[in-house]
Amino acid sequence: MKIEIKNHSRTCLIVSVSIVVLALLMTVFGFGLNLGIDFTGGILLHYEMGEPFSTDAVREALAEQGITGAQIAMAGPDRTEMQARFQDVENPDALRSAMEERLRETYPNVTFISIGRVGAVAGQDLIRSAILSVAIAWVLILLYIAIRFDLYSGMAVVFGILHDVGIVLAFMVFFRGFVQINSTFIAAILTIVGYSINNSIVIFDRIRENNGKTGLAHLKRDQVVNLSVQESLTRTINTTLTTLVAVVMLYILGVDSIREFTLPLIVGMLSDVYASNMITGYVWAFLLNKRDQARLKAKKA
């Protein structure tokens, strides 16, 4: 694809930092992540429906009572028991009675089993394990790329992953009215960490190849990055669009829990394309230039 690529990494970094800072300000003023019941706890409503039932019918009945974002599961040996988990309400007993009356219109043999408050599923241990997993992934990615390419390439790729995670968290603050943050979000973040390395590896492989060509020895490092990104652009667009179409369809056609997983993936994939093509390679060039300047100063001293 014959598109002239230039170094606009400074402008791109300013845009990214502005997005993250805006999200932090919204969080400080009480408009942060919309944490779901996996993090905050809520109400567990349990019925024996008396026959096979549709979760959509239960979801509709809850919506009539002003309850959205509920997690509905089938239980029991014949899967005729309904368990609905949703955020806390002021009067659970009144909700139970209203739900019972509404469900009997479709399922006349409904029997109430229990209602009660439950704690958060995504407790401190799960969150701590997720953070530890991401940190270990960053260290291993840094070691792998440092061995395969060089240390500065590894540092640049880890910076790109940090960028993608930060952008995803920021946009989840902006989209707080559309999606809740539950345990599936942790899985999405771990998936993004794995996906983010993909485009960067391809581009850095091309950078290493071009950097070793004698015919390109006259180019500065940022010019080598420009050329490498340009040569990889067709592959980047094709692979990203292929994956993005599938994920977007899952978001459009999926239930709420699927949307909670796919929306962060969509943001993370777009952020990865942006960072790997417009930022990461130039971070590598910047680090190497700083190293060379430091060595030159040391020699003069």
C-alpha cells in the first residue's frame, strides 16, 4: 500500500495522554468505571419455574421492574430453576412479589425459593491475580523481544501494551453508560495484552530487516520506522479488519455478558493498530538515539 508514513509520534502521544488524563479527571469527580455486580455484589433471586424457560422472558420481566444488566442462569437437574443476579435494590421483598406475579403470566407453576444479598465475585484475590498475570506477561514479553530483537525493542513493545491497556480503561470510563465492568473485563484485558504484541512483532521484524540493509544505511532511525510501517501496512489492515469484523458481530448479536467482553476488545484492537503504527517504533528510535547521545557524552568526558 503506497501511503507515505511520517513521524507524528509526539502528536499521537499527546492525544493518548489527553484521553487518559480526561478519564482520570472523570474518575476523580465520581464518573469512573461502571463496576458491575461481580465487583460490587448484589441480589440473588432464585425461583423454580416448573418447566423449561427462556432467559429473555426473565430479563424482560426484570426490565419492567427497572432492573437491567442482570446475570440470569439456569440451574437444577432439569434446568428449570432460575437464578437472577443483579445490583442491589431498596426493597427486595417488593421486587420478589412483583416478579412472582409477572412470571406467573407466562409460567403458572413458578415457585419462590430464595432471595438474598451476595458478595462480589471479583474480589481482591481475583483482581490481584489479574494484575500479577499482566505484570508477568510484560516481563516475559520484554525478555522474549530483548532476546529476539534487542532490549530497546522490548521496552518499546511493553510501552505499547501499557498504552493499549490505559486507552481501554479510559474508554470504559467514557462508555460507562453502555457497559458494566464485570469479571469478563479482566479476561478482555488479558486478551488485549496478548493481542497487542502481534502487530508490533511484525513491524519490529521489518525494522530489524531494513536496519540491516546496506542500501538503507543512510536513513535515520525514525525514517527506517517510517519505511517499515509503510511496508507492513497492508498486512496490518487486512488482519485487523478480519478480526474486527468478527468481534463487532459478536458485540451486535451477543447478550450483555458478551458485550462486556467484546467492547473492550474492539477498543483494544483499534488502540493497538494506532500505537503499533504511530508510536511504538518511534519509541524504539527515541530510546536508541538517547543511548547514542549518552555514549557520545561519555566519550567526550
